[in-house]
Amino acid sequence: MKKLFSLILAGTLALSLCVAAHADGTLTDVTPGSWYYNEVSEMVAAGYIDGYEDGTFGPERTVTVIEAVTMTARMTGAPVGEADGFWGGLQLEYAYQSGWISESDVAPNAPETPVTRELASKIVAAALGLGYPAGTELPFSDADSVGESYKGSVLALYSAGLLNGYEDGTLRPQDTLTRAQAASLLYRAVHMGDGSGGGLISAAGYAPSEIINYFCDVALGAEYGETDEVVIRWGEPVRYHIGAGATEADLQQIYSLIDALNKVPGFPGFVPAASAEDASLTVSFVDTAGMEAAAGDSFNGYVTLRWALDGYGIVSGQIYYNTELDQGERNAVIVEELVQSLGLLNDTYDHPESIFYQYHTDTSWPTTLDWAVIQLLYSDGLTPGMDEQAVRAAAEQLVR
């Protein structure tokens, strides 16, 4: 396959998938009220799809094959990067080798061919290993127009609730995929089985055993403090208060994450408190001197998290963020610690893509694996005080 990649003309393919949007994360053409607003906002925040330098997203722009492959690779944790002089060479080679695409779908020297809805279905279905129950049929009036080599993939996505048709009852499988549609497809894949429809918990690109093992690593016990290696979590709404010192970007990051976390089934939710005195979780932004005074020996240069328990229920907490970090670092630690305050109090040396990775990275939104762990923590099948043996037994019935 490497010989085939050498055919790619680097000069015509020099542009990457997309480039970063404005520093404050806003997208001027993605506004509240748009049907794709939530999907685009979350997928951009997750880093699976980016905006453009001019601050736009281009929701109606056509997605190319390499763009669809790259978005899917980012979502699943597959290799992404330059190879053989092409910005997307790693993920393109991986896609061919893994069966996401074949040369009959697109020639290796033409990865910027627009991707059709049926080919996008094949890419995502192959990446997630999706199948479909025997006897499944497509309800769309143009179902017979789906290409023979794509029927299984389209059926798989439809069965999983990831593929929708149009209001007129058509699927239009040969139409090209827009960026708004791509964001919506990724969004549904990320949230597949998140409990909103009574489904099981899953994470795109991760086996059930990986999800359960990772949950046990990050959720049982705590990296700091005296805590038994059992499930701990909030049992009442988290009354939060944000102190002075936060930038507009800090606040946007916090509010975006709170909005997403409040949609997790079983989580009692974040609600604003009138004052710090009324809050069960205080969020403070202070300089290094203030951090050292507040945290003492537990200050790691970035952030400090404290919590208090009543039995195995979290009843209060304090988060201190260092204002001397640059905004990129702040975005990452804001997400990490706010999620950890839910009861996920361990970092690990596994899964560098995760917000729980021991070494600080620029991961500024929970991955699909992280969301699965959060959902599992607040699922009905787990209860505070459960040890690892009990967690594993229960989780096997909750995770697919």
C-alpha cells in the first residue's frame, strides 16, 4: 500500500482536514437554533472535527473520503498523522488495511473524492464493528438504490440508530455527505447506547472489557487521599459556584462541559449556587502563590481537587485552577478535574487520548471511552460502595 500512497500528489493535497477555529472556540456560522448546533458544538469540542481559520465551520460543505476517515479515526483512537508526504497518510493506510474502505470505493491516489452517504456508512460501520439483526429491512423509499457492497453497512448503521433518512422518506445513499451531517453521525456514534433510549453503554472503538477495565482503574479509590477502592459518586445535585479569576474561555469550557454532563442518565446534575457559601462544589481560579497556599503539598503546578464523603457519597468538593497556565492547558485541566470531581479520582498511564491520562496533554474534551466511564459510574446498575468484584459483575450486564 505504501507504493500506492506515493502516487498522491502532495501539492494538491497539502491542506489538512481542517484547521483550528477562533481561539475562543466560537463558530460564526453555527448558531443556536440550527438543527446541527449541539452535534457540531460537541464534536468540535471533542476534537473529532475542526472549524476553519476564519472562524467558520462550513456546515454545508462536502466531506471528502480522507476527511471522513480522519474524523472516524479521531473518534475511535486509530492512528492519525502524516505519512509518505501526505497529511492524512497514516489514517488512510489504516483505513485500507482495516477494511474501512477498499480500492473499489476510492483509488488510493484520490482520497479527496467526495464521500457518499453510503460510503460514510461503510467507514463508520467497519470502524465500530457494527452488524445488524437478521431480517432487518430499510424503511426508505429508495432503499433499493443502496449499492450492493454497502447494504450491510447501511443496515448496520440503521439498526444502531445512527443513520436517518430525509423528511420525504428517502435515504439518498449516493448523495455526498455534508459537514453538518458528518458531525451528526459522529455525535450519534459517540452517544450510541448512552442510556437515552434504554440501551447499553458502549464506546466507539473500544471493546466492553476495555471499558470495564478502564472504569475500575479510574473510578475505584483515589489517587490522593484516604478512600476505599469502591464506587463513590454524588447522590444529590451538585451546587456549584465559580469564583473570580476565570476568563471568558474558562467559563465557556466549564458551561459547555456542565451542559454535556447534565445529559448523562442517572447523574443528579450541576445547578448554580447563589454564593460560595451555598455551594457544594466551589471552583476557584488563583495564581501559583494562591494555589500553594490553598493546596500545600498536594499542589502539582496545574490544579488541585479536594472532596468530602458521607459514607460513599460525595457531599462537597473544591477545585483550584492555576491562572498562570496558558489557555490551552487550562481548557484541558478544567475538563479533567471537573469530570474527576464526579467520583473518577484516579489518573492512569493507559490511553493517552483520555482526559484521565497521568501526563498532562491538550485533550480538552472527554473521549468516547471517558463518556462510557462517566455513564457507567452513574448507571442504575452500580451503587456507591461497590468493590471491584461487584462492579465487574454488574458492568458485564451494562456494557456492550
